[in-house]
Amino acid sequence: MTPLQKNILAACKRRPQTLRELQNALQVDNSRLRSTVTAMVATGLLSAQNGQYVPGLATIENESAPETIPCTLVKLAARFGFASRDDGTGDIFIPGRALHGAMPQDKILVKLFDRPRVEGSAEGEVVEITTPHNSFAGTIVLSDDGRLAVEPDGCRDVRIILERNGHANAQLGDKVGAILTNRGERHVDHRAAVAETFGASDRAAECAKAILYGREVRQEFPEEVMAEAHAYDNAVIDPNEIAHRADLRGLPIFTIDSAETKDIDDAISLMKTQNGGYELGVHIADVSHYVRPDTALDKEAFERATSIYYADQVIPMLPTQLSNGICSLNEGEDRLAFSCLMQLDEKGEIHSYQFVKSVIRSRVKGVYKEINALMDGSNDPALMTKYKDVVSQLPVMQELYEKRLALRQARGAMDIESDEAKLIMDEEGRCVDIVKRTRGVSECMIEEFMLLANQCAANAGRTHRVPFVYRIHEAPDAEKMEKLSATLTACGLNVHFKGEIPTQLELAAILDETRDQPIQIPVHTGILRSMQKARYSPEPKGHYGLVLKDYAHFTSPIRRYPDLAIHRILTDMLVGRPEEALVKDYTAFATHASEQSSRQEVAAVRIERDVEDLYKAEYMHNHLGEVFAGTVSGVTPRGVFVALDNTVEGFVPTAQLCKGEATVVEGVSIVDPFTGRRWMLGDPIRVQCAGADVALGRVDFDYLPM
């Protein structure tokens, strides 16, 4: 039911209404009102009695019908849609005739059909649009009758006609942000106007802007936030604050990041102790000192919950005055930090830890590539000069990392192979190359040291029984394990788990056994898909994948709100606030921060992936007709996905592979029953680039026999 229909029905429920009374009450165009009322009478929502309108029989039936299901429309095509249940229990298929004009991201109520076309499936009808979502991004196209229209992103063949003066000089093929100016009962009856024009749809950078508009990502900070941020322009540390902190500026502390990083929020120091153990310091930017509760900065950070990184761009959680300025642990500058000082024994096990508010001064901005070279034995004079103050720590760091790695493997922490891409941009922001990211020892080492600090933070929250924001990863459920067993069997593995849910050691053994083997992709992908999603929670439920009882996010408060949240809680713990005060102040906060951060993390990851696809398509558009060696990376009844060595993924339709109707086996392989030919995840395949649609982020391949 459209908002107009809902308003008409509400008015008629109060008392019978004439058309003139409805028009006066609702202030709507007369012709639109007449057509809507006529349609409502035809469908039984209204009944005409003596020139007045009253609720119809369909309304009475609906009121006595089973409860409707709150949903969000998440997928829209020309003849169908999918609604995601708000309680997270699955999707509902909506036939085109039952959509009633619902748009992506609309909050809707859905009534299930008693007899879905596919037995066992969930199929239903939109009975009410409770919260319409009227802004969307799309591409300017022509409608079937030649009028300018907008095709919303991700809604192929859905055309929303533009108002007569609503094109704002946008041209065919432009990416735009649009607003619905009028909603009808069907999508063809909707009308829209262009609110913002981004540029040509064959440019990934312009399409990325459209995605951000469509997902309602705010790129600029509100005036009140910037007013607070400007207080930190060219800020320096207050000497009075230093007097109240542990002064660690004498330690050889330094940072290690990628060369491009500007928001540096973690630094390390390491010394070997006389008893053969280690004193590891993980020093994190003390963002909570600057971003205080109930300020505009804090409220904005809570809403964003995370920074978004794509291509060569970043949409920060905090303004640059903080993220790249006073909170960034820049080389040679005094900075306020929150330090986790850990004592580890000779085996690399944590013996004790202490959190302190500190002041530090990073000796050098380390770069992963350069640190890896030094650890590989490079004697490059320039590198030796740059790292002269900290180079002596590197052998000890590698020694501790190797011990920690052995402990990690012994407890069964899973190391699932996945490929990340690095996009190479030219001066105009076009993608001119794509390379697979590689991780050296220094990247893995820093990850392990950060994990240790995160573990200590979670332990402090749990053992002191205070409200906290934990990073949890729950064990997989039995149903997903059944599917995993079927996948592993289809891959030719004879695997039997001791229990209904496998132990991490059992899964880690399978990962290691198949690493660098032809079946690595289907096995590692299958195990990854069987896992629950990691999320934030106020309850300490542990981390299944890392095999840790205690885990939280402490090390990136510049770009993640959960880290900032627990810094705030730990700060109050350090000053000795009583447990009951912490419970009172932070119980609701921890719950809300967990929910918001989990929600925004999912949204950010989706944006980053979708935008990356745009740039990959832009790159491949310059390689149309070229032949590539690839690997089967996905299998569907419609065809197979093929991944190239540079991480670009494209699609080959089934018709090019099979002469008969293809059979998919456990999502692992596709078989042509006519020829017996089989294509399995991980198989090599030769393809030619046949198409690259930047606006859709889609690459199409033609199959070439080997």
C-alpha cells in the first residue's frame, strides 16, 4: 500500500469521505487522487456508498488476516523483488504484481502467500510501505516510449520516468542521484527528479560517488562537528596533561604501516627481558581524550561507526584535524596514547599486562615493504639510516612473532586464504592496473601484536565484569556444517568430524592440507562460507576463528567506533570508578555501540566491495578482446565465475560451457550431462574479455577451450 493509499484509507476509516473532502484533507493532485481512489475501489480497499467512500471488504479481510512481516526491500528487478525480514530470518520473494511500487530500502510489511509457486519457499505481497525511501542513485536512460528516465543502480530494466523539468541538464548515460517526487501503485507510475549529477557512467570514480549517494553516506561533516574539530587545528600537547601520564618518550617506539597511510593510530616497542621473556608495548592513539561523550564529534563518530576506504579515497570517521593531525602518531611528534604494556614469557605466552595513559614520540614512520627488506637482511644504507633508532628491535620482533605464530597454529586458529586487490590509479583517478596484495612478515607481525593488545583489552573488560564492546565470532551451526561436509565430499575429501560441530584444529588441518593444492579454492571458500559473521557484542562470547576466549577491538580508535568506546570504558576503569557506576553509565552504551557498529561495518564492507568492482570493470574495459588464464571461482546454474590472477572476477554463461542442461553439484562443480564435461571450483580456464560494464561493476568473459 502506497503512502497516499494509506492516508486515504485512514481518512475513510475516521468517517465516510467525498472526493472533495479527501482532496481538501490530503492536498493532493485531483487527477492522481481520482485514479488512486478508483484503483482502491477496484481492489476492494474502498467501497463507494452514496457518493462517499468507506473501507472496503479487502480492508476488513486484511485486518483479520495473519500478521504481516516487517521487512526491507533489498532487491528490485523489472518483474520481481526480494524483501529481507527485519528479524534476520531470511528473504521473501515478491512477484512484480505484488510489489505495489516498493523501492529498494523501503521499510515494508509483507503478507506471505498461502501457496507459493515453489513449495517450501517464502513468497508474499507488499501490503504496506511503512517508511518510504525516496532517494536513490542510477543512470539516465530512455524509457520504452522515449522519455528520459533513471534506472536505479542494481535494478536492471526498472525505469523511473523523470518529471518534465526534472533532468537538471543530465545527459543520457550520466550517473545521477535522484529523488522520487511522486509514488504510484506501480513503478511505471512513479516520477523522479535529478538531485545531483555525477558524470559519465563509464568512469568508476563517478559511479562510486553515485553508490555513496544511494547508500546515504555523508562525505562532509556537519558544521557543528567541524566547529569542534577546528579547535584542534595545529594543536599541540598540553604540558599539564603530560604531567599526569606515563612518559614513554624515551622508549624506541615506532609505527609500521603502508606508505600511503596518514591516519596512524598504532605504534609498537619491544624489549627482551633478562629472564628470556619479552616486554611488548602496543601504543594506541588516545582518541577518547579528544572525542568526549555527548559532543558533536562523538555523535557523528557513533553514526558513522567506521571509516570507509576505497580505491585511493577514504571517508573518515573523524575529521582530518584529528584523524591525520593531533591523534595520528606522526614521526617525531609528541602524542597522547593509551598503552598496553605486556609481559610475555620465553614461549611467547602472556604473563601479565597493564594499561596506562601515556605520552609517546614515534622515532620513525615505518613502511611494511622497507621493514620486510630489513628483516630479509638488506643492508641498504638509506634504510639503515632511516631505521637506525629501531633496527635493533627487528630481530627480537621476528623472534617473538614466530613463537606467537607457533602458539596460534597449535590452538587451531584458522588461516583462510583470500585475495585482496591493490588498485593502481593514474592522475585522473582512472584504474590503470590491478595487483594482488602480498603480505610479508612485518604485516603478519603487526597483526599478531595488535591481536595481543585486543586480547588483553577484552580480558580486562570480562574479568572486571564491566559493560564492554567485544568482537565475537560464534561457532558455526550444525546445518552449515552439513553443507560443508557435502562440499568437502564433492571435492574428493574423505573427512569425518568427531562431533556435530568440528573443532578449530580439525578445520585448520583441512585448510593446511589443501593449501597450494588445486582444490584450495573450493575448500577454503566452503569453510569460509560455513562460518558465522564476526560482529560486535556486549557479551563476551569469544572468537571461534581465532580460538580465543577474550577478544575485542582496541587498536584502531581513529577509524572504528568500538575501539573508541572501550578506550572510554577502560579510562574510567583506570581512574578507579566503582563497578556499579560503570554498569550504570555504560550498559546501554555498550549495547547501542555494538549494534550500530556491527550494522555500519556490514554497510561499509559492502560499499568497499561494490566500489572495487567498479574500478575493476573500468580497468578491464581497456582490455576487451584480450585472452586471460583464469580459475573457476564460483559455480551457479546460470554459469561460472572466473577469477584472474589480478583478482578480477568475470562471468561465463552456462550456454558457452554445456550443450545440455547443466547440473550443479553441491555448489562446487557444474556438469554437462550431454558431454560429461565438468568444471570445478579451482579448475584452470581460458577466457576472453567480452564486456565490462563500469556502472554495474560487471565483467563478462567468453569461454575459450584450452
